[in-house]
Amino acid sequence: MPVETDCSTATELQARFAQVRRRTLELCQPLTPEDMMVQSCPEASPAKWHLAHTAWFFESFILTPLVPGYTAFHKDFHWLFNSYYATFAYFPEKRLRSSFSRPGLDEVLVYRAHVDAAMTSLLGDAPSDEVQHRTQLGLAHEEQHQELLLTDILNAFFTNPLRPAYRALSAGETLATGEPVAPVSFVDFAGGLVEIGHSGLGFAFDNELPRHKVWIEPFALASRLVTNAEFAGFIADGGYQRQELWLSAGWDTVQAKGWQAPLNWTHGERGSRIFTLRGEFGLNQLGELPVTHVSFYEADAYARWSGARLATEFEWETAAANFTPQGNLLDSGRLLPSMALNQNQGCTQCFGDAWEWTASAYLGYPGYKPPAGALGEYNGKFMSGQMVLRGGSCVTPPGHIRASYRNFFAPQTRWQFSSIRLAR
């Protein structure tokens, strides 16, 4: 991992630490203690666990090893809130996290305050380069969990028969402009020998390195993401019943799970409905917004049905490097994707709105070596059986995303804000 941080001074890093830690608590404000115990699918974790685990990261990888005389908050928390760092400590099965009724929420909040006080003191006392780098990693880690917290709550509320909204629409807020998005067009890119990976300026995860050269043939990317209405056309054309559109493992998954539509879609007397963090709405209300909560298998099948394909992660990064990493991210407060606008300016929605499945397996770049120690487990040990997504989503924290950022999930994953951009 590089040692550079996104903060030029320790004072700026201290301010960023306070801001990130505060945002996590703010995201929990609409939730009841009961909400924060729900674990509604195997991929998800309870919100209370996210609160504790993000404090655990700072305590385990910064305060305990780097601060002489630091006293851990609780003798059992080093293993209880360990996620998957096998070389660090034992950890309970993930599926059991919803049974952690103790410690209670109040104690978890005191734990966070204990860690915050120690970290604030450390960062205010001429922190070493190692402390600064690990703090930046811890903040990036917490931002990932902020996004996970919201996606996990969305799934939890979708499984609740009452279908509560995390944040209901306020007066004057709109879902869409009421006008249809422009027909999708394709933007051509020349390809050639390009450099892929993090440039070395600012923080990056180890899986974005080393920067290396890749040859890319000429290609074209769709000007925007696929919409809900367009995906509904795939469904109406029997897309989920046409075996020829699917990869073998995808077809097996569709049959085993009985998929008929994206996750969070239902169909009943009121027609097709889509559940969001802002509540449940009809397909006719959200038709012009990007489709989300589709697996890699569904994205690939839709692309095949469209006579197109998914981009490789190298094509995507080459195209996205031309744009500033700004868009409909968490700071917009929208909490759901937005319509594509200004398509005449090339590829839109590259950053924010929804993560874009690519055709690339999640593997290490040439020369990649995971860092030594338990932190080497952060990314490296997952480089098998996963597919890469790019671009961020409407719940990705601002400043967290960049063109070289590599997200990854198993191809059957649907609970994330994952979408489709076509390529040729």
C-alpha cells in the first residue's frame, strides 16, 4: 500500500477522522435499536455490528500495536468484532452477528467514543507516517462500511412486510424529471497501450496497484446506465426463461433461486413495484432511473439480449479517467439513482448512481503482492471467484471513489446498488 494520504497535514487528517466518524453515527439516526439488530441476508451485517467493527479496526490496527500503554476497551472485543482477519484473531461466524444482543447499543457507542478519544489524541501529537497511513486506511474502511450499512438496511427494510422507508421523500422532492431519458448511444474510444491502476497521488487500496500497461482494442461504451424500463423489456421478452442468454452458472442460479426480476422488485395487483431507501414506488415512477440490484449474471444476460456486452474493467477505467469523480453520491442526500442527463457530453453516470458490473474477474495486477501481516488479508485473499465493479453508487461517500477504485463481489450478488453499462 502507498504511504501517501489525501490529507496534507496531520490537522487535516484529524478533521477528516472526526467527519467520517460523525457521518457513520448520522446514518444511524433514522434507525431504531431494533432496526440495528437485523441481518436479513448472508451478505449483510447488523448496523450495530458496523458501528462496533469500524471502531475495532482503529483499535486493532493502530491503537493497540502503535500506542504504548493503550488500554483496550474490552478484553473480548478484539475477536468478537473481527470480520475475517484470520491471522489476527478468531472470529465468530458471520451469520451469527444478529445474535450479538450484547454488548448493547449504548456500550457500543461508548466503545466508539473511547476509540475516538484515543485516536484524536494520537493524531494531535505529531503522528508518524505509519499512523497517518493506517488512519487513512481506517477511514477508507469506515466509508466502505457506511455504504454497506445503507445497503444492508435497504435489504432489511425490503424483507419487512411493512416496507418502511429509511428516509421518506420530503415535500418538493422528485424521483425523476418526468421526461424520458435520451435513447442510449455509444461513445467510441481508440484503445491502444494504456496505463491502468492508481497513479500514486493520494491514498489507494493495495488492489489498485501496481500501475501497469494494458493493450486495449478500440471499443465503445454506452452513454448511460441501463434503465428500469429497459430492463423491464428484457423481462417481458422472457429474458429469465431463455437459457441461451445466460452463462451456465448464471442459468443454474436463476433456476435454483427462482429469479424473475431484480432484487427489490415485486409484482402484484398494483403492477411492478420497486423498493428503495426512500420507500416503494411503481415501475412507472422509476422507469427512467438506472436499474439496480442485479447480479453479474443478470447484467451479462441483459447485455447479450441487447446485442452488446459488458466492458472490461480496463476499458471502463480508460474511459472514466477522462472525468472528474463526481456525481450522485452519498452527499447528494438522494439515496437512490438519478436520471441520466447531458448524454451529449459523452459517457454520463460514470461516478455515483450505481456500481457497474464489468466482464473482468477480480485478480491481482501483474506484480501484485499483498501487504505483510493481517492487513494483507484486506483484499488479496478474495482474488478468486469474484467479479469487478466500477464507479461507485448513490450511497458511496464523497471523496471515496476514483477511476482506479476496484469493488468486487461474487457474480450472484444482488443486494448492492449494482447496475449495467453496455459496451461494444
